[in-house]
Amino acid sequence: MAENGLTLAIVIPWYGEHIPGGAEAAARDLAKALAAAGQPVEVLTTCVREFRADWNQNHHPRGLTTEGGIRVRRFPVRRRDTTAFDRVNYKLMHNLPVSPQDEQTYVDQMIHSPALCEYIGRHSAEYIYFFIPYMFGTTYWGSQICPERSVLIPCLHDEAYAHMQVFRPMLHRARALVFLSHEEQVLAQRLYGINADAAHVLGTPVACDWTGDAARFADRYGQSGFLLYAGRTDPGKNIELLTDHFRRYIHETESSLRLVFIGGDPPPDDSGRIVGLGFLPQQDKYDCYAAALAVCVPSAKESFSLVMMESWVAGRPVIANAQCPVTADFCRHSNGGLYFSNYEEFRGIVAALEARPDLAAALGRQGGQFVRSNFAPLIVAERYIRLLSHLADLSNSRSG
């Protein structure tokens, strides 16, 4: 049981058991891990359904509920100027220059709940607030109310949004910064010149108490020994790069390999070699990992990657993008995956894994050991609890 006398509040724009997204999963998993470790925890969020929903629309009723054993307080959002926001967001999505005025428009017209901010102001002494991720109004406006009790979990990627100067003061004001990986901290230092004493690399919890059944998946879905992509298929995830490399590989090698997508729609394909299975039940997803030859993580912009961790828990290797410092670094430290910087390297990796099942098994096994040693829920929860105790000690010493 945690004995720091503090309640940790996770503040996030939307929250739910089945909402997709890396930050969303990190918030859920962290809340559950902390609660299991005896740390009082609440989630403060808006009534908006999820990222892809209308940010002007309050989907959930306001107020306090218990969801998956976690106390969740929801607050309504105010209406925003969607046209003004979209104009700036278009520039950011296409890496076009933005002015200081554009940046201010972005944060002014981002999803925002004055009611949530008012609650933080009225109850500031009752919580230590953990804001996740960096780019939404719940973090930008909420963390300004009591910065001395605010911790940011930015989930930074090297993307246009992270280069906006409007976020720099936010990271400097916060009492502490929590990063999911060492490389994410390096990026924050490069972008914002953060105070190293305020930075803590704590990771995010990864469930390790499950097993996948490859044979069961093959019986149910008729697929085995495939390359797997799991997750959203947004443009920033480098899906086109992966499918281009895969098509070239099967053309040049006459391999019978297939590329399976779960959790997102694959691009159009006439060959029958790229297969979309949609969203799978949880156990079927775990079985899918176990049935794969390897799991592909082609994105160059990640702050963690739950997918690669789950692949390793299932005992399967990862094929990552060398341009992503975070996933490439995890591959090196775990000895659980390989990474490519061009097609020739991709071809060599896939060919080696196809030819040597023992290599694939060894990589997956080493990756699994890495996850269980570093990111098992109790291990990560204890890191966060130690940080809370450290913050409480600092507060007591200053008040004394």
C-alpha cells in the first residue's frame, strides 16, 4: 500500500476502456497499475467520446463514475472555433510554417473544459496532477493552474506540434516531467532545454500476465507465420512504407508470406497478400501476436510503443524503423528486434526470420525478458509511487 498520503489524478482529454491510442492506453494502464499497488488514483477527463469524435460534443454524462475499478470524473467541454483550429492544424499536419499567432489560435481553439480547470483550482491541495499528453487543452490549460502540483507525461514525438514554442513554458513550469523512454527525454532536452533535475524516465506499465496461442489463432482465422501490423493506420505511422517494402519483397523473393493488419484498415490490395482483420477481441489479439512471424513497427515517431512490448510478451520479434530513436533503442537494449533504414535492410531482416525460426524465437524470448524486467505493471507503479513520495518530501521541506 502506498503511504505518501497523496491522490494521483491522471488528466487526459478522453478516457475509456477501448479507446485507441498510445497515450490513451498509457493512461488506462497506469491508472490500473497504481490502483493495484495501493496508490489512490482518479482520472479527470472530458465528456468527449474519443480523439476521432467531435470535440464540441459532450458524449458522456458529466460527473463521477467508476470504470474498470478506477474513479473517473468527467467534465463538459466548451464550444470552439473549429474552422480557425483546422486552418492551423492543416499547416502543422503538412509541415508548413506557423506564426506565433497561429500557435496561440491552436491552443485557444483546442479541446478545452473550463469546468475541469475550475475543479483543479478548487481541489488543488487534494491531488498531484499528471497531465498526458502534451498537445491538448486539458494539459496546456490545466497544468497552468497549480504548476507546483503538476507533472507532465508529454508522450513527445519529433513532429511539427512539438516544435511549437507555445509549449516551451508549459514544460518549464511543471513540477516534474515523466518520460516513457530515455530517447523521449533526449528529444525534450533538444526541443525545450528542460531542467534535467525535473526529468524522470519511468516508462508505462505493460500487462505481462497473458499468453497467446498461435494454433488457436490459426484455427480461428486461417493465418499463421505472417508479418503483423497492429494499431492505427494514420499517415504518420508509415503504413505506405511498410506495404511498399512488403510488396517488393514478395515480388522479388516469391515468398508466400502475408502481411496482416489488426486495429486499422489496410491500404487497398489486389494480391490477397495484405489482409485486414479489423479490431479483435483481446485474447484473439494476443493469439495473433503469438501466431506472427514478426510484428512490424514502421513508425518513425514514437515515444514508447505498446505494440512492440506486447509482441515481446507473446515471444515474437519486432521489425522497427531505424529512423525512430525510441523503437530502435528498445531493440538494441532488449536484443528483441531488428531495425531497417532502407528496403535492402528490410529484405535482409525478413528473409533471415523466414529462414531461421530459431532466430525469431530467440529474439522474441529476449524481448519478453526485457519487458518483464522493466515494464511489468508493479515495477512501473513503484517508480511512480517513489516519484510521488519524492514530490511530497520536497513540499514538506519547503513548507517547513
